[in-house]
Amino acid sequence: MVFSSPSFQIINTTPHAITDVVSGMTFPSDPNHQVRISETLISRGLLGSIPLFSRTFGELYNLPLDTKPNQYYLVSLLVKQARPQRSDLLCPGELVRDEKGVIIGCKGFIL
């Protein structure tokens, strides 16, 4: 689902809804715009009987190449870090948790 206002549009490309607790706005996940980043696990041996791995990240999938004025994509921090030059990518700001420690939203977005 795409959130639109007269002045901007936000497309949530994550697999879950994201709520900005400051504005009270919730941005539902858009199943038509799921951006993913590939990952590879590399075996690093054992720590006793516990397998150890390192992880590398690679290609982005489904991230539109073209930017549009006043259109933003809500993405994971990993996606944002993979494309730091993009000014249309937002990721959740400071996380807000309930009394049980469950994430209930964020305070704004990181541009």
C-alpha cells in the first residue's frame, strides 16, 4: 500500500507495517514493492560444537532505479546503507518499545 498526501508519497517496501509514533501515522507494507538484499553465509568453523559464520550482503532486488520528486521508499537499514547516495530512501528512526520490549514503532525516519 502506498501512503499519499498532497505533498509527498511514501511506499513501505519492508515486509511489515511501520508506525511513526510522533505523527501517529502507520505505513502498511506494500506487497507490490518489496525491496530485498541478497545475503551469503560463509562457514567460519566451529566454536566447540557451535557453527560460526560471517555474512556478506550483495545485490538489491526490486528497488526502482529512477527517483521521482516527493516520492520516498521506506526501506530496511541494510538497504539504506547499501545505497547511501539515494535521497529518496527512508528507514525507521529511533525505535520505540512497549513495556515487554516489543517494537511498536519509531520516532521519525532517517533520510
